[in-house]
Amino acid sequence: MKILTSSQTGTVDRYTIENEPIGSIHLMERAATQAYRWITTHYPATSFSIFVGPGNNGGDALAIARMLLEEGRKVGVYLYRSEKLSHDATINLERLKAFPSAKITDLSKQSLLNIKPTGKVAIDGLFGSGLNRPLNERASDIVSYINRNFPQIISIDVPSGLFCEDNSHNHRVAIVKATYTLTFQMPKLAFLFPENREFIGNWIVLPIGLSHQKIKSTSTPWQITTEKEIRSWIRPPHLFAHKGTMGHALLIAGSYGKTGAALMASRACLKSGVGLLTAHVPHSAVAVMQTALPEAMISADRSDIIFTEFPDLSPYNAIGVGPGLGTKTNTQRALKELLKSAQNKKLVIDADGLNILSENREWLNDLPPQTVLTPHPREFERLSGPYENDFQRLNTAIEFAQTYKVVLVLKGAYTAVISPEGKVGFNPTGNPGMATAGSGDVLTGIILALLANGIEPYAAARAGVYVHGLAGDMAALKGQRATIASDIIENLGPAFAKTTEL
């Protein structure tokens, strides 16, 4: 699913109107109908206060108000700048006035102090996706009134006051804090940033029949990964497959007290379809690994406690390094030698592997092309330097991936997977229960297996993140708060079954 800028979405709107063909007022009716259906399904016996702005977002809200009145709902309509409504909003206002029961208040003539809300649910149709400057004082006051007086707020297309992409210079105190955002056709980029969660609430995409042809032909670096894409990347093994054809992975992980990280990453790798796995661990961890995970082969480091060396790399199709590794001087030296020796290998680096790189940024130039890096936000900040907000972080991450020719997995809600060319795939699976120790180690194991299978790094990273999140969602069905990393591993089988053509 593509994510377009607000400007591009406007172009798609106009193209649809010109080429379907359909009148703009009829497209507005289509959008309002979709929103009305969702609202009445989820709020079956509710009265509403509907706040209407001067543009087409206000026109959507007026049409929704009319439909609710037709159903017999109690509705209060509050107009902002009623004398400057758009053409289509004016048409919908006249249609609404035809209802004797319509209660319409002009906020330009009425003090907010004298307004008595209708019901406890507000429908926010003040400003839509075309907004490109902070709200003025009067509009800000209305937004504050809505946020103070309604425990439930439904925003149409986008919460009023929020810009669809970059909110660096916005006035964040003047943005509606929606419970639900009913957005049309495609989500907005701003919906995917953690800093905007208090404004977006839960967002729902409502299709309104915009031109698929125009959307397909519109270029954008951003998209949301779909199950269809995952199925095209993760193919079931052919009938004559054997462990030699499914890839041999090398995982370098663990240090004294952190053998669990090596164990979880290894188990996840084996559960993700790798043919063979060799885990390179400190000597003291050999007995634990062979007892707990007999399916893995073990390469023992000469050190009892840390990673200081690595085996001959020629047998391996892909290498993973980092979980529980530690950052001792000898470990750093060994990682530097590994980078030099692995130039023709597929590589995924996580955790302490990333922390070592952040202490030695010049080594980023030694990374093999299309190396997969999987930092969480703090790890990425150590790698890239500080950033002021999530939009800037995304642009910094894109520049980072392009500069060092890596695949960057920026972990978190809607994990962003960025290609060396600057393409961004946002991940829709996963839940807060996955914010638990070892979850990242599991992801490293999954991606390592897919790389060893022969899947290209960008696709392997996106597929790994998707399946990892899906397994977490399945684990959360038994209790999100109680989810641990091992639960994610145990659900990898069902998650792969759901995303693989059989």
C-alpha cells in the first residue's frame, strides 16, 4: 500500500474526478458515506457534536451530519468561518439546512463559553490533508475546546491541525487528539511516527474509489508492506529441497551472562527455515547451547567469555552478528576483521554489533554492500547522531542507508525498512507486548535464515520484520502483557504458514 504526500493525494483526487468521471460533490458523498457507515457501526446509539471547517473536509463533515439526521440521530453542527465555505461544502450546508431538526451554530458569532455540546462524541471535520500552516488563534481555541470537552473524538481524514508529513514547525498544542482517525484511501506518513500517537488514536483506512491507475503510476519512496508482497518473497521449498539447498547460516553471538541472546537468535533462525546453522559462541556456552538446541552446530571461541575470533567463512551463505556480544576491546577487534573477511557475504548486524560500530563510525565504510542493520531508535541515534523529531529521523535514516549502501531496519511501531536506494517499507504487524528482552535477537535470527535461504537483503528484512510482528500478534492473543521473546519464537510456524504459498 503506497503512502502519498498530501499534494500527491490532491492530484489523484483531481485525476479521479476528471477521468472516472465523477463530480467532486459526488466523490465527497462517497467519502462521507464510508465514514458514516463506520461511525454508525461503531457508535450505534450515540449523539454527536460535529465541527465543520471551511474546506472540503468540512464538506465531508456536513454530509455525515445530514446522513446521521436522516437516521434519526441527535446532531449538533458547529461551523467555523461559515461565510467562506468551499463550493462543495456550501452545497452540503444547504442540503443540511433542509432538515428542520438540524441545529447549526456559527462559531464566528457564538462564544465557545456559551456552547453546550451535543452528546459526548465529537466528529472533527475542521481541517483536512491540505493544511500546510499552524492554526490561527480562533481555530486553536476550537481545537482546545474539542480536546477538553469530549472523551471520544472521531477525526475525518486527518486530525485537524496535523500536517500530513512534517510537523517540525507545527504548533502541537493546537492539534485535535483523536480517538479514531478515519482516513481516506491511504494512510498519511505522519500517522506512522511515534511522536504523533496522541493525535492519531487508532487510524482506519476507508476506500473511496480513487483511481488505482493514478495511484500506481505515482512515484513515492514510502509504502506499507502487505501480505501479498511477503508471499512473493517467501516461497515454499521445492519437493527435492534438503538442508544443503536451504542455506547454511553462521550466527556469532553471546558473551558471559548473555548466552540467552545467542540461544534465542539461534532458535529463531532454525524455526525460520534455514537448512543448517552454526552458532559461534564463547567456549563456556558450548554445553548450554548443545543441550538446549541440539539442532544447531557449535563453533567454540577460544575465549571462555567473549567473541574474539571467527571460523572460516567459506561454508556460510549468510552471517549474523551482535546479539549479546558485548563490546570488549578484543570483541571489537574481531568484528573489524570479520567485516574485512565478509565482503562477499550477506550480513545482518544487531545489538552490540551496532554499538561497536557506533564507537567506530569509520568502520561503516567497511560494511559489505546491502548489509542489514537492525537498530532500535537509541542505537540508531548513536550511529547517525541526534535528530529533532521522527520525520527528521526518517530522512536521516534514508540518507544513512544511501550513504553506506545498507539495508536499515529502524525498529519500533511501524518498523521502517529502508533500502540502499532510499525506498521505505513500513511494517503493519506487531504490538507493544513485543517490547521485551530478546525480541530483537529473535528478529536477527529470522532475517539471518531468510538471507541464508537466498532472499535478497531488502526483501529478507521486510519479510523478516513482517513475520516477526505477526508471530508477536499471535503470541499476544494469549496475553499481550505476558508475551516474552520465546513466545514469539513458538509462533513462527503459524506466522510463516500464513504468509507462505502452500
